[in-house]
Amino acid sequence: MQVAGRNVFLPLRQTVLGARRQYPVARQSKSAGTQTNVEQVPPSAAKCHGKMRGWQLHSYGDIDELQLSDKLKIPSIRSSNECLVRIRTTTVNPIDVAMLRGYGATVLNKMRCLPSDGIEFPLILGREFCGELVHKGMGVSESLPLGTRVWGVVPLQASAGAHAEYVAVPSYCISQAPDQLDDCEAASVLYAGLTAWSGLYVTGGLGGPCGATTSSGGGAHKRVLVLGGSGGVGTLAVQILKSQKVQVLATCSARNVEMVRNLGADFVVDYNDCEAMEELCKYAPYDIVLDCAGQGAQKAEELKYDYRQYITFSSPMLANIDQQGLVFGAIKNVGDLVQTNFKSFVQRGGLVKWGFFSPAPHGIEFLKKLVESRKLIPQIDCSFDFAELPKAFERLKGGHMQGKAVVKL
């Protein structure tokens, strides 16, 4: 009876196995309660056991501190609003180079470390990416189904960034990537774009309250000078401003003048040409002078033209706290800002402000609308394979970039 029974069910078993080979069934995820097709699961044996490749930092220092490992644990979803993304492309930004040296460690470690452990390392750098949504928490909107091609950013306080094969981020940090951009271009927009957007609309109030709190933009007929118009933030700032009918002037090196002019700037000068720099006085006063060249607040004292606001992304805030601690560093920050603004207001009639990256969903939506209308096109200086990521850091340290340094996985 037992042998006969096995003979009866053998053809049925072969039929079922054949069907499974042709039509793989969906795999149930216990942690998020969602289904993911087998094709969306990484194929390698290492990935199936929860491992991935990534560049880790075990101590602060120079580029040689970066270590590539293929045995890192894939991040897990820890809250209902988190998303796990398989990264296709990422970038290296100036903030990555600074954080490699320990910039902002005092404040950022307070934000990223649990009170019970205080573990600082290892860190994975990388602030932006383009990839595929492979897992999500129960609280993530149905408008982001699994398999969606997304672009996104990583909050500065996160210890696991985008220089790895997978990254877990809050859902507000990602959205569906624009079809108008390939993976390399899509990875090159959000960090620099949100930095420029935040400096202009949140810190600078260019579009009024609506510009800071919605994706409406604004600022028509204002006059803005962009210092460093050829870098990652500068190239996007120029395009953002032109899309909003702002009069744009910019500075850059001689070899980049034509490129910045082609981005839409109305007047571009070589910052090494003293006579050409004098021409900027004719267009003053400026509603905003946007420092995308890392000049810092001290540069405002050297300017020969008036402005209403001088906004720099090279804030001394985190560096002061790193050097003097939370209390004395905070006191120094207040003192520096008051002293700088007193001189600025007396000499040029304007205020000096610090601009910061802000991962705001309406900022992402604003940039996406510009991309879809072809009013914003990211500029790529160079690209590297994932194993060559340290070369991207070297390129940034060399300066005079024409856009972004992209890393392909």
C-alpha cells in the first residue's frame, strides 16, 4: 500500500515541481508583513544570509581609513515608517570628506548613539542614492510599492549611510525617482539639491512662507549671486533660481565659466579675474549672496558690494562644538554669529546666515517637479565602480569639480 501510494502521487509531485520552476512563488516577509517576489531578493548566497558589501570607517582620519567588507549585515527595518533600499548608485559629497576626518562627531554621535551603548564605530558614509525599494514597514504609504525605483537621502545622524549595497531610511527621505533621469543622474540630485533649496527657501526665505513650507518655490525678479556656481550645490542652485525667474549671477574658475553660463546664469565671472569681479558691484545690492564655495562667514567682510543676506553652507557650528564641547562651543557659536552680523550690517546693510541640508519631503517634491519639467539637469564630473570608491574621495579633495562624483554598484 505504501509503495502504491507513492507511485500514485509521483506524477503529481513532478507536475508541481515543474510549475514552481516556471512560476516562483512570493516569499513572505515576517518582519514587515509584506510580500516580495523571489526576483527582488538578492541572488547570491551571501545576500540570502543577510550579508552585503560596504565601505566602513573604524576611526577618523584620511581616505586610507575606508575599509571594504563583504560581510556586513544588511540593515533591518526597525520602525513602521522605515524602508530598505537596494542601492544602484550613490555619490561622494564634501560632507562625506569632512565626516571622514571627524567633522561634527560630538553632536552627531549624541544623535546616533543609544544612551546605553555609546558605540561610535563602525560608520558607513554616503548621503544620497538611487535604488530599488525591497522592504518596508507597515506604516509606509501604498504609493511606494515594493520594486519601485526610488531616489533618496540619508539623515546626517544615521550611522549606516549609502556607501553600501543596502540602506534603511525613513520613508520621508525617499520618493519615486523621476523617469527623466538614469540611475547615475538620479543619485546626483537630492543631497546637493536639498542643501541649495534649504539655503534659498528656508534660511533665505526667497519664496516667503510658502516657499519654505511647500513645494511652490518662488522668488521671481529677485537678484542672487552664487559663489561657486560650478560645484555640486552651485550647479543645482543656479538651475533652481533660473526656473523661478530669478536674476542669477555666479562666480567660478575660468575653465567652468561656459558651463555655468549654459546652466542659465545671466552673468558669470572668473573669481581669479580681479577686474571681472569688480563688475559684480554694478549689480548690487543682492537679495542673497549664496556661498556654495566654502568661503564661510568671514568672506562676507571682504565683499565690496551690498547684500540683504549672505548665506553660507560652511557653518562653524559643529566644528566649534567639536573643539570646545557642547556648552562652550554653543556659546562661541552665538558670539561668532552676533559679531559677524554686527560687522555685516554696519558695512553692507545685510545679515549673515548659516544654511543647512534639510531632508524635507516638500523639498524633494520641488526638485522632482523641476526634473520632470526638464528645468533641472544634474551635472556629473566623474563616475567610479564601487570597489574604486576611495578614488571618488580623492577627486573631491582635488577640487574644481564640474558637478558630482558618482559611484556605481
